[in-house]
Amino acid sequence: MSAPDAAGGFAAAARDWLAQDPDPETRAELEAILERADAGDAAASAELADRFDGRLEFGTAGLRGELGAGPQRMNRVLVAQAAAGLAGYLREHAPAGRTPTVVVGYDGRKNSDVFARDSAEIFAGADFDAVLLPRLLPTPVLAFAVRALGADAGVMVTASHNPPNDNGYKVYLGGADDGSQIVPPADGEIAAHIARVAASAPVSELPRSLAYRTVPESVVDAYVEATSAVAPAVAGAEGLRWVYTALHGVGAETLGRIVSTAGYPAPIVVAEQIQPDAAFPTVAFPNPEEPGAMDLAFETARRENAELIIANDPDADRLAVAIPDADADGGWRRLTGNQVGLLLGWRAARLVAASDATEGAALACSLVSSPGLEAVATHYGLDFHATLTGFKWISRAPGLAYGFEEALGYLVNPGTVRDKDGISAAVAILGLVAEARADGRTLSDLLTEFDETFGYYASDQISVRVDDVSTIARIMAALRAQHPARIGETKVTRVDDLLEGSGDLPPGDVLRYAVKGGGRLIVRPSGTEPKLKLYLDVRGDSADAARTRLDALSSGARALLDSLS
């Protein structure tokens, strides 16, 4: 198709889209682009192509993308098609005579509530038992509700920690999947159903009904009760001064109830960030890993002479922790996801060992997370599993007692939620802090003890955000075409390309390089953002030795990346 033909095709597709779009905002947006394109505006024609050349891919992370009109954006048309496609999949897999139940939740992002109600109406219109959470709530509450209600599936409308103008559609399955996120082949089957819906009729013709239920408050209360029991306060909690930020998300109400029930002092909140705000006005990216995101929390902690900072991301499925550090800029240091993950893994292993239920019990983490967790499992006689990235895989590890990923995700209570849960993890951290305070110690002391007990592990991550996602595919292809013999001055001793799977791991777009001395570099595209990620891990005989090795490996990795960019 020539460029003029392509432009005309996209314009025709846009007009077809307008005819079925129920949202006046996205209709007006698209009409303005069409008007400019019809007048010969090349930028508007390019914008049409960007929006209508293909559609957002439904995968194991569901849907996630920028808000706007067109099949390459998140909007009411796309969400209606996704809901109808999921309904088709569930109907196809439902036992004879069973009416599927789907529970729907939503966070505080723009249009999350609208997308959730649209979905509930479409599930109800399919004669399903559709159940909507009573208000905006954290993602872990939705994951809990799937199991608590015995639902066949759950949908959470959220883009987690993505930029402000993004939204997403995350799917969980009940039954044999036990409330975990979807994995292949379910994602492909759902995607095929969505494609059939999109090709068959406009969304205005999809059956809808207002006969959906609202999740009773007793389900939210049950989540609060179960999560507060993760680590009831001990004597060391008394007088604890700690700061909490919700990063303009939905975690504050639920976390506040839980810490009160568990017996901890109320936090000092970052007032500017405590209420849900879809604009996320105080941060560039609402992700506690991003530089600057926790600056207001650090400022509050210094002003209030606090001992601890806890942060959730906007849908409260991730947790960040910061501690005082006289050597850090501003006197505070955010712990890495690996540091928090290893402390919580050590805690979980002690609890399992104390229960005498070690047979078959396992710790698990993603393959890009610290190898220190395997050392903890070995020390306590537990099984260990390394999985592909994402809690859709971690949550399925056999005998799971605890799982984590370095991207601030922790599963501390698998009997309650089969997904990362930043709220239960926050309670577990408060428990560790309280126990340490009772002995006159701090989290920093626990980190030192961990190193002395299990070895000196050091980790780093290099994350490259790109404007053109094809850049990521090009770099991965270049690495596969010619694997590096060295990373800087460090010799590569083994290369694992997981594209076809490896051992117990299913296929994934991951390259793993083992290097001399026991370190490793892992390269993969992000599953939720336009980023290429490099993960570096080493072990040394001391903290200084580990840091020296890590610095050398990091320098080599950056040079390798520069040579391919």
C-alpha cells in the first residue's frame, strides 16, 4: 500500500472507530486529528498511523498503554472488546451448567472507574455473575477477592507505576490457577477471542446489563484481617516514627486500617501525595524506583526525625523502603528491591523453619533477582525456584512460602494473595523493624547480619528508556547475532538464550551471561514499559570486594550497550 493509500486507510479506520466510540472526549480528540489530516497536515496523518496501524497486544500482562482514541491506545472501545473477549474465553472454558463469576477492581487513574464499570456491564450482559469492587482499592484487594469469592476470573484496571497518561487491564484466573495472573496459552486464547469480537461488530452492539453486584465490604474486611495477621506488632513497635507515601495512589486507606489493626503506630504521611490523584502532580513518574519520586518522603522524614520510610506505588502492589544513612545524599537511602527481598525471604525462611513444615516448602524469585535467596533456601533446607520475570510465574512455584522480584515486588502471604502485595510486604517490614528495635538494632544492622550469614551479594540494574521500541528488538538481535566474549574486562563463561526455554523455564526474551568469578549479566526487554533492562549480580568475600566486582561489571555492561546503541 502506498503512503497516500495507507493514510486513506487509516482515516477510514478512524471514521469507523468514531462511529462506535461511546466516549465524547476521545471522539473529539480523534475528530480533531482527522480534520487536520484531511487538510494535509503530515503530523496528523502520522498520528493516525500511530494509532491505527495494529492494536495494543493482549499478553500475560493484559493490556497497557497510553490513553487516547484508536486501537493502539487504551480507551472504552478497546476495553469493551477486551471484556467481551475475556467473557468468550471464560464461557468456552466453563464447566457445563456453571455461570462464570468475574470480579472487577480499579485504581485512581484517569478512566479506571469508567473502564471497570464498562467491563462489569459487559460481563453482566454476557449473563455472568459480575461483581465490582465497592470503590477504588489496591490491586492486592482485587487479587484477594478473586479467591475469596471463588471467582472464575478477575480484572484490575490499573497501569500500576506507569506514566500518568497510561492505563491498563490486568487479568487473573481462578479455579486451578488459584487467583494468579494469566500465563500462556490463556493469554493467546483470550487475545484471539478479543480479535474476533473486534472484527465482528461495533462495541455499541455488545450486550450490556446493569445487573452486576458490588463486592460486600466484608471481603475488604477479610483482606484487612488476613494482612494485619502477617506481622502483629511486638513491643519494639512502640514509639516507632515512620513516614508513608502512597505516591498519589490508592494504598493509604487500606494500609492505614491494617497497621492500626496490627497494632503499629500510625504513620506520618506525605500529605502532598496521600490522596489519589490521576495527574500525579509531584512526580515525573509515579514509580518509587525512579529518581526524585521519593524526594518528598525524604524531606518529610528529615523534618519529622523518622526512623523509616515506606512507600507504595499507585496501585499498592509494590513496596519501597528507605532508611537513615549518614553517608547518603540527604541522609536517607532507599533500599534496593533485592535488599528488601532478601530480608523478607530470610524472615519467611525462619518462620517456615520454626513451624517444622519445611518439607516441600520453597522460596522463589525471578531469574533477574538476587541469587542470595537461593543461599537462604539452602541454609534452611528449603526448596528454591528461579522463574521468568513476573508474579504470574513466581506465584506458581511449587510449595511457595515466599517470592519476590527485584522490581520492588514481594509475595509474603501466598495463602491470602497469589500476586505481589505491597501492603502485606509493608506489614512484614514493620514487623522486622519492631523486632530489631526490641533488640536495640535497625534494618541496617539486619542487612549487615544477612551479609555475614549468607555472603556478600551486590546487584545493579541498568534501565534504558527508548522512544522507539524497535530499538530494543534491534539490540537484542545484535546480541544474539554475536554474543560478547567479555563484558568489560570480565570473561563470559556461558551464554543462555531463553528464547526457546531453558531447563524448567518456559521461553522468554532473555539473554543470560555467566561471567568469570560467579557473576552474571541478564538482558531483557521490560514487559510493561518501553525499556531495555540489564541486571547485574556478583558475590564477593567482603562488601568492598563485591562492590569492586560489581562496578567493573557495570562499567563493562554500559560500554557494551553503548557499542550497540
